[in-house]
Amino acid sequence: MRAAAGRCIAMTQAIVIVVFLGLLYLGVRIAWFIVRTAFRIVVHGSGTAIGHMEKANADLAVRAAQARADAGKVVPNRRRWALALGDILLLRNGLRCDSDTLALEVPAEQRQRLAKQVLREMNMAADLPERDIATQMQAALVGWVGGLGRTHANFYEQLAAEGQVRDALAFDCARTAFLVRCIALLGWVPESQAWLVLFLNAQRAQDSFESWEDFGHAYARARLHWLRISSQDGPASSRATLEVQEHLQNTQGNWLTLPWKRYRIFDPQPVTLAPAASA
């Protein structure tokens, strides 16, 4: 009898211990879940807050750059402005866009690649003698109003039919700025001739668009159409849009530091006269 009672007590104690350990394990699991969830919420919340702060700081920097430009603190620079139309293409090809001169120091290998690319874009033979290149390039600039370089068949006509004439114009303005800069950089045309085309190109851009953002997005849309009709509408199709967005956020870039219509390309700039010497 006593032995049976002992066994019953031992079994009861074992059951109590097992239940206790089970409840303890369950409690630990619940506590760990609560702690882990709280930690994730804190980390996610901190990351979100940091992301919002970084975006706010970037937006603030952009607005400050725009305010400086709009306040006229940036000295008007027609040459830098005219060249800035081709910034996206210049950056894509590893060229500087922080200068207002056409003559740039370019490594020999890069210069050779650029020359081949420009000849291809201008629809000229790769083995054309240097003398003939200069002659044909100068003739091309003289006839620039008819279009510069090769284009896909009916590219402009297709955009016009879709009501995207301004997109086509933005694409042509950017392409003209880039090609003329490269042609002059390679020494194939006199700088005076290049600047005339660049200034005329810049003036038509100012006359046709309201802002760098307006111009940039129009260019990106036309670039997408260009890639589509050349069967290149893969991953590269969104590149121009991303490039435009990045350049519009670059507080050191020309598109934020040079106001769009603070001055007209062909308006006379004010001349500061030196004070007259006292008698």
C-alpha cells in the first residue's frame, strides 16, 4: 500500500516537473518572440526615420541650390549653359561637364574611342583621312539646322505623329550639344564655328522648354523611343530616366546651379564699368 502511494506521489511530482518545464519553455519562447519583434520594430523604425531624414536633407540641398541659382548668385555663363544641354551624354561617355571651354585634356585611348564614336554618329567612314574629316565636319555644322548626325528612319516623324514633338526636340538639343562639343574637342572644326551652333542650339532649347526638369524628362522619353525602334529596349531603356533624375538632384551639377531662364543666350550681358579716375 505504502509502495503504491509512493509511486503515485513520484509520478505526480514528475508530471508537475514536466508541466513546469513545459510552461517555462513556453514562457521563454513567448518572451523571445516579444523581444525579437520589438527589436525589429525599433530597427525598422530607425531605418525608416533615417531614410526619411536622408531624403529630407537631399531635398533641402536641392532646394538650396535652386534658390541660389534663382537668386542670381550664379554668374551668367552662356558657354557653360549651352554645353550643359549635353551633360547626360558627356557623363555617360566619361567626359567632364564642369568646364566652359571646348578644348579638354583627354587621354589618347579615350580620344581614339571618342573619335570612332563621333564618326559613327555623324555617319562618316571610320578610315576617313583627317583632312577630309575636318572638311565634312565643318560642312555638317553649316547645315546643322537640317539635323546633325545619323538618325533612325522616321524617328522624328514617329514622335511627331504621337504628339511628342518637344521630346524629339529635347533629344536633338542634347545630341547636338554633345556631338558639337566632341567635334570641337577633337579639333575637327574651329571653335568659333562650334560656339555659334552651340549658342543657337541653346537658345532654341530655352525657347521650347520651361526648366531643366522639363527638358530632361522630354529627352528621356525620346531616348526610350530611340532605343525601342533600334530593338534595345531592355535594361538600358530606363537608363536615361535614371540619369536625368540623378542629374536633377546633383547640387554641384549644372542643371541645379545654372538657372534655366535667368538670362537669354543672345541677350546682351551687363557690362560693369570701371569708376572714372578723379581729376
